[in-house]
Amino acid sequence: MGSKQSKYPKLIKKINKASNDIRQNDECPQLVKQDDQYVDRMQLFHHVMRCVSNGNFKVPLDEQLKEGGVVVLDVCCGTGTWLSEMASDFPNSNFVGIEKDPIYPEHKPKNVKIVQADVLEKFPFKDDTFDFVYSRLNFFSFSESQWKNHLIKEFVRVLKPGGYLECLDHSGSDNKGAILEKLNVAIEKVLIQAGRCPSLASKFSGIIESEPQMGKVTLTEVTVPIGSWGGKIGDLGLHINMHMMSGLKKGIMHYLKLSEKSLEKLWADYKTEVNTHHTRWKINRYISQKNNN
Ligand SMILES: C[S@@+](CC[C@H](N)C(=O)[O-])C[C@H]1O[C@@H](n2cnc3c(N)ncnc32)[C@H](O)[C@@H]1O
């Protein structure tokens, strides 16, 4: 059987090269293969997030971003779609991304710069550089200790006094049926086995607030419908959800002691269950401001 042709052959080659060049995350080995579907999923997720959030950010910097001179960092910016949209909306401000894999397009708006680097090293920026640090869907790339002892500290270090941090990430699901409960048990085990913390969402405000320079966290929640009951967004939500789960297929089969065929059947039933239960995905948004000196 020949392997499927890549939609982005050059890109996938570059990613594989970069993965060899950049030290692997020993504490948290990569969970899912970075292929065409992964790149597509990240882009799709961006559009879903913007839609359910009614915009690309919530920190109170609209006016300053419009006026110009604001400097923004997107940590682990992936395909850079958020950065490019923000840069087009606010042409007088400057946008920087940091990302280990070159999955962002070569042609970017003039006010976007992407630095290829490992965020587990010291960030390649001076203290007090950014007015706004943004991090989205990065929880499960790192361990709890990497978040507590390195990443949050770097976010705080590179933020200017008075600057804002906005982090958006998975916090579970609402209206779960029995199949999702069962799948979640296996997914949690896969995450733990791979060094991640499945309950990071409930600890994250505390992790930010334990930094003496950061103010109280404002926590809000957005939800994404999963399944056709939620219209077009629900269809996309289910598509993304199924793609994420299929990346963890081996682990789910192992922990649920299921054959591939039985898991496929469970997933088919899950697609019905989300519609009868009106299942939703929950995403937390954490906003905090660095104290003015
Ligand atoms: C789930 S994606 C989220 C991407 C983006 N934040 C978004 O919302 O679309 C996680 C990203 O983190 C990047 N990443 C993982 N470990 C990294 C590291 N040690 N240094 C820099 N980037 C990393 C991955 O390459 C991937 O692009």
C-alpha cells in the first residue's frame, strides 16, 4: 500500500527536519503526528475559536492596538493564523510568534515576525518586551512542572509592567454521555502516561497568581458544540474532536482493551451520543495583568 500524498509535502519535510534540529521534549514526547491533517486542524480550530469567542482576543487593548505601537507575542503560534489576522486588523502594531516547527506560511503580513525556537529554553527576548502575551491550546504540549517552573515565568519576564496575559485552553466537556465518560477515562490515562496533567485547567489560575508580579486572574469560559445539533460549528467541533481522538487511537485502544474494530464502533456510537446529549467542549480563558512597577 502506498502512503497518502501530502497536501503540503515541502512543509512536512521542513517539520521533520526541524523536529530533528530542535531538542525533543523529553518530559512530554509528542502525542500526535504533525501531518497535513494536523496542520488543517489547527487552522480550523482557530476559526472555530474566533467564532465562539466573537473575536480574536479579550484583553482590554483594542484602542492601543488600533493606535499602534503595541507589541504582541503569540507563544507556540503554530500555523500563525491568529498572528496574521491580528496583524491585518491592527496594521500599526507589531506581532511576534515563537514556534519550534516551521508550519507558518513564508508570506506573512509585514508586521509579523516568527522566531523558530524551543519555548522550553529561555525565550529569545529581553525582559519587559511585550504589551500582550497570548497562548492558545498549548496545555497538553507540556508537563505541569514545565508550565509552573518555566513557561509562566518566561511569560511574566517578557511582559512589560502593566502588560496583559491571555491564555485559552481545554477545560473538559459539558453534557457528557456514557461513551464520552468512558473515552475520557482512557484519554486521561494517555495524557498522564505521556507526562501531561489532564487537570491543568483547574490549577492554571493558581499557577499564574503564584507569580508575585501577576494580578488576579479573570476566568471566563467559552463552549464549542460537538455534533450536528450545533449547526456548522458543531460539525467542525466534531471533526476536530474526532481528529484529536484518532491521534490517540493506540492509547485509547490499550486502556479500554478494545480492538480497532470495536473502537471504530464506539466512535460511531459516540457521534450519535453527542447529538442526543448536546455535548459541548469547554475552553477556559485566563486573563491577568502584570503589575505596574
Ligand atoms: C496544539 S498546537 C497550538 C498552536 C496555536 N497556539 C494555535 O492555537 O493554533 C501546539 C503548538 O505548540 C508547538 N510546540 C510544542 N512544543 C514546543 C516547543 N518546545 N517550543 C516551541 N513550540 C512548541 C507545536 O509545534 C504546535 O505548533
